Amino acid sequence: MMKIGRIFLLTILLLAGVLTAVARGTFHVSYVAYNAVRIQYQPDERQGAMPQLPDWIYVQHDEVAHPAISATVKGNTVVVRDAKGHVVFKAMRHEWANGEATLVIDSPKDEYLYGLGQFQDGFTNIRGLSRRLTQVNTQISIPMLLSSKGYGVLWNNYGLTEYNPCGSQLKLERQQGEGKAEVVNVTSTEGGKQEIRKRHRFVATLDVKAEGDYALLLDVGQKMARRHHLAIDGQEVIYMQNLWLPPTASTIVHLTKGQHTVTANLSEGDSPVLYYQQVKDQTVLRSPLSEAVDYTVFVGSADEVIATYRHLTGNCPQMPSWALGYIHCRERFHSSQEILETARRFQQEQLPVSMLVQDWQYWGKYGWNSMRFDEDFYPNPKALTDSLHQMNMRLMLSVWSKIDKRSDIGQQMERDGYYIPGTDWIDFFNPSAAAAYWHHFKERLLPLGIDAWWQDATEPENDDLLGRRVNNGKWSGEQVRNVYPLLVCKTVYEGLVDAGKEPMILTRSGFPGVQRYGVALWSGDVGNDWETLRRQISGGLGMQAAGIPWWTYDAGGFFRPGNQYTDSAYIERMLRWIETSIYLPLMRVHGYMSNTEPWNYGPEAKAIIADCLKERYRLLPYIEQCAKAVSAKGYTLMRPLVFDFADDQEALRQRYSYMFGPALLVNPVTEPGVTTWRTYLPKSKDGWTDYRTGRHYDGGQYVTTPVTKAYIPVFIRTGYDSELPQR
């Protein structure tokens, strides 16, 4: 625990519906940076009752003698003021009972809140929304909030966290009758497979006591959902379909007083429950397993908040310049010959590419993640990487934290007790298990000259910590449920640094502090439709607001239609995904059961993709300068508009527009068949210039500009033109 800055003893009222008890509690207030204060609260009877978990989040623990902010405690309320004495943060209630910690924060109606990581609900402003923070494929839980009111909050808990937990719930009942069946190709922890999925209808009656805005959280009742759907009085309010989805989906709707019919078309095996409550002028964070109410408040602009967050939890290493170009991936290359033929074709077509990616299954007959190439298809992996290096290309390799127990490594790891019990996932909470994993990684893979490492499924997939114990039974999986990806990346990063390698890690999940391990994240196994594209953009902005700077998605979508090479509707969508990816921190294409190379989609698409790739490389000097600022100054490259326009209410309402560095405003096209697109230009002293036409516009207005199949609206912030390479 940090050095105690101030200690307050107080009497509080513990409420459980009614007044039940009076207890004494202690606040620990520690100024951990000039603009950050850590608050910890425990009832007195809790002091020292549970061994403290390791502090995996923070790297800085120094007490600051003369902070620029102040925190005061009065009763059960904590107020934080800025350097001018203005109140910027107020926590109205701190509760701890039976292991559950609850924090209630004042949230005025004109506040906008961002962050918590990557979610598939499509919300950028998450004030009033209800979310359940767990790690699953396509959902990354980072318990960090950023407010338009000039503060941020990092919730220090490793387990499940409920954000604005709903006070009421409604079970939906399945209707009788045979469900509609379909056969789908999906990925799994055993590889690709087919599933037969049936759809069923569920219904319930919702009794609303008062008219207002209501937060809804739909839980399908399985570890992974196949689809999310909810309609109220026949009006669809939630709809998501993908081959894999998180178990919960959230929205906010306006409901009138009285009874409403709720229907949901969901999947066989679902046991849906709808959680709901009226939106309040408060923000609640609650964790069912905790040692204390524990959080850190940051004060300042968005950039100041994120810079201090990174200072305390670990600054980002410099992203290698070769990782900032185009990363080409598909599921999957089947041999060294395929990789080299593809690399040569890129050169022949004069299409720039920086890195090719070998996805899973290269281990072949040796077993899942045996850290060995099957020489029947990869006779000399070192010669493969050498050949790519001669073409000025790099290789990224997929390596899992799951190892087949029948493989030679797996047999040894199982003998030593290095698995999470009942799973095939290595127990990275056990230092000996982590060291053994790295030993095999180092001995088998590092000599091959591979440049970057794709640590896939680091959630671990299927929420496999739930109901298990880790580190030789020392902790329950629920206690540390969300922190597993941090420890996987820590193991690999520290091993690479110790071996003198330049780390570049791509991973599917993360946690506060993961940025210090040379990590980029991507949005997981998503679909390809327009709604999914929109949700990835808002999800990526949630990652940036939570302090995680390096992020991307599978441009074109991971799950693609079977006729993808000739389907004009799909190709139009794919191009919009790729056009947007020019302006993401990393640019990467990927696709399941797909040969994602540009020449497979016809001459017109190939020409447009070629222009996209060339534009990315034209912007590389600008992107590299921003990347240096990410490492040196805690900068954010993909910027929710709250970073630059916190005083512009209309800018704060935008879901999908964002700044790409200091100069470029990006507004992705997320609908089919359009020839014009409407963009809000935030209030800016000198206005904006259309990136394509050069036309000047004043800020603080909506403008409608032409678009073609080949580009999306991008505007230059006047006065920042010199930041960009000359066209």
C-alpha cells in the first residue's frame, strides 16, 4: 500500500434498503502525482482481514508533497478540487460490505463520460449506461473513466466490475415451438468448426413506474452470446448478430409509465435476464470481490489525465516504425511458400506492406501452440523470416497462452501443475508457470528471427477463470478475473527485453497498465456489417479514453460472407473499413476463411485499396511523430473529441468522429450507397479545410460534403497544416 497521506476516521451509515447498522471506517488519501489522488476506504473491522493482492496496475508509488489539487473528506463524501479551488469531482458514497465495494459519483446532466475499454454496445458517451466489465472475445474491460468535466477515475479492482448496476431485473420466458436453425462456421479454442444454432423467441412484461430514460442491460445467460436482440412494444432497441458476442449488451431508451411488452429473438441455450433502472445523475462502480473501495482521481484536460494515468501505470515503449505501416493478415497462411508468394505478389503489384502475419495452426501435427512449426509446410522458418527481411518486410506469429496438454510442452507443464485447473490455459498468476512458458518461447521461437508476437485469446477465452483457483490455489479466479491478459503480456514483454529484442505485441485483451508492455490491441472476432463497423469505431474510442493508445480492428471484418470476392455490397463495406483504417493507430486487414489480398476483389477494389495503402505510407512521418509523443508525453493518437473540444457540447455528442493526431478530423462513412456525408466541424479558431478539395469551412457547424467509393470525409484543422506531409 502507498504511504498514507492523510487518514480520516468517520462514522457512516450502511444502508441495505433500510438503515441497518452504524460502523466506523477509514479513508486513506494519497497524492500520487501533482494532479492525481488515490482514495482507499475500508470499514474499521475490515483492516488487515484479507491478504493484499499484488499491485499489478501501478509502477509509480511515490507520495507527492505539494500536489496541485486537493481532496477533502467529510462524512462519507470525497471532494476533489483543482489548483484554482474549483470542485471537479465529488464521490457521494463509499460502501464496503461482505466483500463488495461500491462507489457513487456525482454526475450532472451536462456531463459526458468516456472509456471503460472496448464494448460492442455502440456508445461513445457512456454516462448513465449500464455495463458489466468482464474480459471476453470482442470486449476489453479497462476500468478507467474520462469525464468532460476535467477528471478521470481509475477503479482499482481486478475482478468483475458493474458500471451503473441496475436495481431491477426481469426474466424473459422462452416461447414454445421449434426454433429456426442455421449452420455456421466459427472459430473456437479447438480450431475452426461448424455449429448448428437455433433461434428462439423470449417474452416478458415490463412494468415501468415512472416515465424517463432507462438503462437496459440484457444478459443472455451464457459465457458467450451468438446474437443480441431486444424489442419493446415491437420497437427494436438492441440488435447485434455475430458468430461470437459478449454475454451482455446495453442501451438507454425512453420509456413511458405503464406496462410494456418485451420480446427477444435469441439463441438456444440462452436464459435471458433484462436488468433495468432509470438513469440517475450519478455514476456507480461496484465490484463484488474487493479488499476495499479503491480508486484514483486524475484532474485536468483529457491529455493531462491520460498522461498522468500512463505515468502511474507505465509509459508506452516506442512503437517500432515498421509496425505503423500496413499489416497484412488472413486466416490463414498454410505454408512458408504461401507467405513468400504473397509477399512477392505485393511487390509485383507495387502495393506497400510492412508486415505479414502467420495466424494459428502452423504447429500442425505437434499440437496446439506447441511453439514449433510443422516442417511439412514450414521446412525452415528462419529462412522464411530472412527472406521477408530481404524484401523489407516483417513477420508476426500467433502464439497462444493455451497449450495442448498432449504436446511435449503441455505434458511437462501439466506435470509441474502450471495450468489453471480444469483448463488448457497456462496459469500466469504462478510465477513459476510464467517463467516456464517464457523458457519454451525463448528456446523454440526467438532463434527464428520473428519480429512481432500475436498473443491471441488472452482473456482467457470463454471466461475460464470463473469458478477456478489460481497460483496453486492462492486466489480465486473471480478475484483476478480481468487481469490475466496483463500478466501474459508482462511475461512476453519482459522476456523479449531481457533477450535484447524490440517488443511488438498484438493481443486481444488488456487491463490498466498493459500499455507499458509494448502492446497493441484489436477488437477481436467481429462481423463485417455496417452496424459492426460503427460499433468498432466507438469501441476503439473507448479504448483511447481508457488510456490504451495502440488499437486497431480487422479491416473488412473477421467473419466475412462466402461470396466476398464478388459481392458488390460486401466489397463496398470492406472498402469503408479499409478507408477508415488509414486513420487508426495501426492499419491491419484480416478475415476468417479468407484470402484478404487486394487483388482478389476485382480491379476497382484493388485500385482503391492501393490508394489507401499509399496514403497510409504518405502519412507515416506524421504518424511517427505522433507515436513518439505517445511514448514521450503520454499522447493519444486516435482522439475522442473530448480531448480537443471539451467545451463544445455538439462535438461531445458525436459518436464516430475523432481526431487523428492534432491535425486531422476523421468522420467514417458507415452507411451504404452514399455520395455525400454530413460532418460536424467542432468550434476551432481558424476553422477547417477539406482534405480532398481544399475548401475552407468555419468551425461550429455541420457541413455536407461529397464522398466517393474511394475516400471518407477528412478535414485539416487550420493552423496545423504544417504537421502534415505535403500532398
